[in-house]
Amino acid sequence: MPTAQNSDISPNVPVSTRWLVIQEAKLQLWLAGPLIAVSLLQYSLQVTAVMFVGHLGELELSSASMASSFANVTGFSVLLGMGSALETLCGQAYGAKQYRMLGVHMQKAMLILLAVSIPLSLVWFYTSNILMALHQDHEISAAAGTFNRWMIPSLFAFSLLQCLNRFLQTQNNVFPMMITSGVTALLHVGVCWGLIFKSGLRNKGAALAISISHWLNVVLVASYVLFSPTCRKTWTGFSKQALHDIFSFVKLAISSAVMLCLEYWCFEMVVLLSGLLPNPKLETSVLSISLNTCWMVYTISVGLGSAISTRVSNELGAGRPQGAKLALRVMTVMALLEGAAIAIATVLIRHVWGKLYSNEHQVIKYVAKMMLLLAVSDFLDGFQCVLSGAARGCGWQNLCVAINLIAYYAVGIPTAVVFAFVLHIGGMGLWMGVICGLVVQLTALVVVNLRTDWNKEATKAANRVQNTTSVIDSTTYVI
């Protein structure tokens, strides 16, 4: 293999290897940039609404934050996880050039996620009763229940949006997603301002604004898929074939949802546990602000994770195991750099961040302390999110379920309870427990990835695509 002759390249490094790394990095940045923007912009809908509500008063902030946490636990995280099954199926099908299968998989996912949204909406309807049964503050619980009832329409929009986004993401068509999300987020600010302050709906207006904006995003993305020539090969019309082999998709979707929810629920449980601490309004407000901040930063990691999931699934589907391995190595370096930058930024802005959410001096001061712990968790989260994304690209959801269960529920939550209620460290103790869970999860994922036989993974991907296509081809395709 030839070696480099340029002075800026080490003579001991083959030109082709360096060139491959550079090309892979360029491709991943091209994918990750828009995906990070999409993740951040879509999550900003919820954050923006809570920020507006926070200026109505402490009760309004506490209830909206509690409602948002409950909604994430019982609704959004479930649908987000189930939708991520498309990263495996659509990503590997696209790599194998089975383009028609992407549209079939998306339709199947839409049907299943919409069906799941019905029982989830009933859970949201009884939010206040559930929170009170969990011994949360009655005043906060009642207001949170009202908030979530007004946000129920967003569940169905979110279901469709996850499927549409994964459909475009896995075929590397990410810029339309970024544009539609940007338009929606921009209009959302005006919708929030009008419904919260001008209509007199107050916190109910914030929930309604979230629902309206999600549906607007769905309309914009769906219009692109239906009418854009770039989706002509992957979207060939509605088909009865989406009704076939639903059970196989449901199994993978459930594993994907449990994998994600075990992690999400641990973080959200911190907010619920904070309601049992002394001065629950202060603790709940600060932990909710911390969690919202964590999820906001997490959107960057989600973008990186989605990018590596797409690259790994595409490469395995195309029968290029070494390409998948290289992609993961390049993204790992990018994740470490991103995590370090975010951690530094978190520390630098810790004294002003709380002012965006509240005018209360006590809240602002407490948030500044929590940001130091957030810096640590943000760094760890960035790395583990990339490894989890690679796992989705390979189809390792069942293995990740076991890892997350042990990390967060055998280590994270018990440690958090000890720190907060036995050692009396309070809300900061709860977050320290979460960090312990993150360390265990990250360690396990590193070990799994180091021991991976990528040739076997490529063979598994080929078999998965072939089996799915065989089932579809055995039926009549109907447009």
C-alpha cells in the first residue's frame, strides 16, 4: 500500500487509510450537523413553552415542568424508542439497495405508533390522579394534569413525525428535516406568546402550542416526502404490504422502546423523587430545569447517535463491515471532542442559565450548583449516545435493554436514593446517582463494541434484509 509523500502527512501512515478517515469524517459531519439541528429544534418546542410558563410564577413553572417530565416518561420516550426500530430496518434496507422497503417499513411503523398513542393518551388524561397516587404535591399535580390533557394531540403528531424523520434520515436525506424543523421552531415562539400571554390560556396555552407546532412539522415533512422527486424510489405509495409481518416489527420496536425508555425513565425519575424532598417546589423546579437543560444538550448527542446509526446500518446492509467499524471509530473521536466542549460551556454559563427559567434568586443559585454535575453527565452522555446509536444500527436492542436495566436500576436509582435521602445531599445527590448509572452503562457498551465481530454483523444484516424482503415479495404490491 502506498505511503504519503506530503510533508503534512506522516510517512508511516498509508494515504488510503488517512483518506478514508477524512472522507468518513466529512460524511458524518454532513449527516450529524442537520440531525443535531433537527433534534435540538424539535426538543426546543417543549423547552420554549416551559420557559414562557416559568415567567407566570413558581407554581406554573413547577407544574409545567412536572407535566413535561411525566409526558416524556409515559409518552414521548416510548414513541421515540419504538420509532428508532426504523434505524435498523430502513438503514440496512437502504444499504442493501432495497429502496422500496423503506416506504413499507415507514407505513408499518406509522400504524403501530398511532395505535400505541391511544392508550398513552389515556395515561396523559389521568396525569393528575397518577401523580397524586405517587405522593406528589396536590397543587402541582392538578395543574400538571391540566397541562397534559391539552397536550394529548401532540402524541399522535409525534408518532408520525418519528417515522417520517427516520425514513429520511436512513437514506441520508437530512437537510429537509432541518429546514422544516427550523420553520416550526420559529413559528412556535409566536404561537407560545399568543396562546400563553394574549389568549388568557396561560399554561394551557403552552400545552396547546406544543400540539399545534408538532402537527405543523408533520404536515411540512409529509408534504416533502409525498411531492419531492428525491423520495421517488423509497416512497412508491400506500401499500397493503405494510400489514404483513407486523409481529416482527413490533418485537424490534418494543426492544428499541425499552432500551431507550430505561435510560429516559431513570433521568425523569429524578424529578419525581425530588418531589419527596424537603421544599418540593424548589427541588422540583431546579431538577426540572436541570433535566430540561440535560435533554437540550442531549439533542446534540442524539444527532451524533443518529448519524452513526445511519452509517453503521447502511454499511452493514451494503456488506461492508470494515466501513461500519471505521465509521464508529471516527464518530467516537468526534463524540469525545463534543462532550469536552459541552462540559466546558456548561461550567462557564452556570451562573446565568437559571435566569432563563426563573426570576427567583434561590432557584438561580441552586441551578448554578447543579450545572457542575450536569457538565460531568453531559460528557458521559455524548459518548454513550454514540455507542448506543451504533448498537441500533446493528440491531442490538435486546442486549442494550439488559445493559441499561442493570446500569440504571441496579446501580443508578439505588445510588441516587442513598445520596439524596440517606446522606441528605438532596437534589444534587439524585443527579450523582444518575452519573453512577451512566458510568456503568458506558463501560458495558465500550466492552461490547471492542469485542464485536463486524463480519458476523454484516452477515446478520444481510439475512435480516433478505428475510424481510422475502415476506414482502410474497404479497402483491398495491399502490
